[in-house]
Amino acid sequence: MLLGDARHGKLASNIVGFGRTLRRAGVRTDSARIALAIEAAQLVGFERKADFSAALESVLISREQDRLVFRELFDAFFRDPEVAHKLLSQMLPSAEGKAEPSKKRPRVREALSPQQGYGQAKPAQPDKEVEFDAAMTASDAQRLRHADFNALGASEYQLVEKLARDIALPLPELPGRRTRPGVRGARIHWHRALRRSAQMDGELLTLPRLTPRPQPLPLLILVDVSGSMERYARLLLAFLHAATRRCKRRDVFAFGTGLTDVTSAFRLADTDDMLHQASAQIHDFAGGTRLGQSLNELRQQHARRLIGRRTVVLVISDGLDTGEPEQLDEALRWLKRHTRSLLWLNPLLRFDGYSPLARGAAVLSRHADGMLAIHNLSKLESLAEALRTLLRR
């Protein structure tokens, strides 16, 4: 065996452990990628730590929002800065990185912390190999898919929040004004037709067409951050940040006793960074709910965010408004006149036989084009199809 052979030395097991740590932090990494990482380490070598890190990043990371997590985990996991001058046996993983624990991202802190079994405490064993993968049986996973967010424990809540970030939300698209070449269409693509005619000595067998280019609908997201929505707000913000990442136009506001624009936070690539900046911007978290007053602030200060009558509005709230119903009714009438659809995502639909009897909920239900449940993972998974069905109506 050659000295430093990654197939037999400790580096291979360290890369495997590093891959498990990435997976625990929410990065999509499988055994095939880890095998490629070991092969990349052999090809690149260890003369420069930056090259070694770039080689692992190129095969282990496939999403832009995971790059910052990878780089911070790499510095914390391979703590020796002189990789080229140390034996491979000295490259041991460590949960103590260069950065202070308070400065690390929550996903990084959780991934580097000693692993606990699902639903039970497990003491740390420093002399033994630490297993980084979260153990969760199929029955536990099925239970979490249908568990109400408000009834989850602390560890379950963190796991569900991580799972919610991977739920896709393909938004419906409508034909736009711009066109592209296609098989069918009302307009003829004359430029392509003349070019084909010149290539075929003036003969033209088919007429190329121009079809409308599909465009995703602009989104306006209003998230209730009052006390009754406290357990839902953070998780749904994380879900919407990842699910609407490909949306070209999305404006996000948090409302409680006032309106807070968190659109700038949603432009950040990393979800943890978004949550940190949004929490710093929201000053009325876990307070009361005044949707009518918040909509009036939207009308006075951010009315230009609404693009004609194409914007789809998602109101995430339980409808327990403490303001005047008349003010809310007037504000919702204005919002309906300037948007395409108003959809109410209500976590209280988890109760059988729920009826919007509260004053604010009654007004909101009259103006909403549809009401959807979002109280567990299974409802979030079916949200895309429900939105498509409501918008088709």
C-alpha cells in the first residue's frame, strides 16, 4: 500500500464522514457522489488545500444555495490548514471549526453537533466513530409528513423545516407577449421561413410558426407573523424561499401589527441567511394581527409591486385579525381589483368542519378565490397541484 493512498488510508473514511455531514446539513449527497469525491481527491492531490476543496465541491454540490454551507463545513471538518505538509492520517475530522459556534449557520452547527437518535437522547462518545446520519424509520417519516407543525417538538421541527426546503412548487405559467419558434402558433416566423426557402431553392414545405413564450405568474406573498402563527411563519418562510427560487418576480411581506418588506432577504441564496436577515427586519414578530392596516400600507407605499392584473397573491394567515372588518374589507377590495387571484393558505383547515367565523376570517373568505391547508408536509407537497387547479378556474 502506498503512503497516502486515498483508497486505503484514513482520508477515504474522512471523505465518507464529510459526505454524511453534508447530508445531515441538508445537502443532497449520495454514495455515488462520495465515490467521485474520493476519485477527485486522488486526481487533484493535496499540494493546495484550495484545489482539494474545489475538487470536492465540484462533485458533491449541485445546488447554488449549498455552496456556502459546503465551504463552512469543509473548513470546520478538515481543520488542519497545512494539508500538503501533513500525513493523511493526521487529517481527522473535528467538530470545532475556525469560526465561533454562534457565527456558524444553523445547518452547519446542527451537522457538526454530536448525533442523537431520533426521539431519544444519546450521549457523545468521543473515542468512537460518530455516526452523522439521522436515524428515522419509515413509520416516523410517514408520521412527520402528516404531523401538524404546531404539534412538533424542537428536534422534529428542525427536521421538518429541513425537509420542507426540498419540496418543489412549480407555479403555473401563462402565454406571454414575447414569442419563440414552435410547431403551432397564429403568427408565421417569416425570418426562418425565408432562410429555409433560400436553402431549398425557393421551395417551402412547411411554414414555421411563432408561439407565445410561457411566463410564470408574478407572486405577492403575505405571511402572518403574529403570535398564533409563530410556529408556522419560520417554516413557511423557509419553504417559500426554496420553492419559489425560480420565480422571476416575487415580492414578500410579513405582516403583524404592521407591514415589513422582506423581499431583499429573499434574494439571498442561502435559506439560513434569509431567515437571519428576515428576523432582523421583522420587529412585530409574535404580536397581534392587523391585516387591513398592513394592506393599506401596501397600497400607499408598494402599489407599484403589483403588475397589472397578473399578480397572484398568497395570504398565509389563520384569519384571526384584530383590526376593524370594514377596513379589511375595503383593503381587500382594492387588492382584488389589481391582482389576478387571491389565495388564502390557512393552517386552521387542519380541523375538521372548520368554518371562518371570526370577523377577519369571514371577510377574508369572502374575497379569497380559494382556501388551502398548509399545516403539514403532505399539504405542502400537494400545494402546487392545488394552486394550478384554483388558477385554472
